Amino acid sequence: MIIKLNLWCGLVNGQGPEIEVLVNGNRISCFTVKQTELIVDVNIDNAQENNILFIHKNKTDQDTNVIDGQIVEDKFFKVTSIWIDDILLPESFCYGNAKMIYPEGYLKNIDYTPAATCKSDSLYFNGELNYQMPANFFSWLYNYHKEQDLEYIQNHHDRDAEEKYLGYMQESKVEQEIIDLLESHGYSITR
């Protein structure tokens, strides 16, 4: 299965972050970004669960340029879209588990646990952005969408909501009606 992750990157003096990409703990690439947009291709085995890890490395205080209290240049990267076998996933899938490594003293007045993770689509500091890809991804995705739709039906006051998503829970007579219609017009349908 081919996964394409579109990245939008911040550059400082024409140079972006150094990014290392690991799949299931094995390094597949390490590069320094030199453009604001790029695509990272990852090939995984869909028969097993996979872990894709992006590591933002070697960012220093000099990699954030501030003028008059405004950040004008910064090294970072953000996942803007994910394609799996040419299927664009919803934007919410761009959010992985992020663990940031903040510069010394950055969070001195904030209660922060360094091991904490959060959901994010970007890294502005050194750290890791982790994506878990379940085995049999397309079956998992179908069930994910089904659960989202059924939750919508259950929690929505739209009286047409159930009709909009009826196909999950009931047998459809439409297939037989189409076959009958085609046969009535002289077509032979083999079953």
C-alpha cells in the first residue's frame, strides 16, 4: 500500500527542518527540506499494523526568526493531506500523536510533562509525529465511516438522517428491482 503524505514546510534562509522517517522502527529516509511543499512516499504492508514515525531534528533557537515580536521565518513541517493508494483521506487523518522536545527553559512557567503527547498535524519544535496504520486499512476505514454515520443517525434530530444512511442496517430491495427491470427489457441476468 502506498501512502503519500503532503508536507508544508517552513524555511529559514532557504533551508527547512531535517526530517527522519521510520516505518515500524526501520529508517526509510532522512533528508533536509529545501522547499515549502513536498510529498513523502511510504510503502507499507497492508496485511499488518504499521507505525509511521516522522522525527523533526536539529532545530535550534536560531531557526526561528522574530522581528517586532512576530515570527517571520521558522523551521517546521505540517502534514496537509494524506493519500492512500490514490484515495484522499479526510483532513482529520492528518493528525497523529505528537511528542515535542521543547528548548531548555521554554516552558519554565507552564506545568508540562515531557513524556506527554498530543494530537497534532505539525511539529514546530524537535520531536516526533507518529501515525498508526491498522492492518487491512480499507476494511478498517469502511467500519470507521460506518460508525461515524451510525453515531450521526443516533445523535441527530434530522428526521431524514436515518433515510440518508439506511444502507448499513437493512437489506436492500433495490438490487432485485434493477434485475427485474433489466429482465423485463430483454436482458438476461446470470446469478
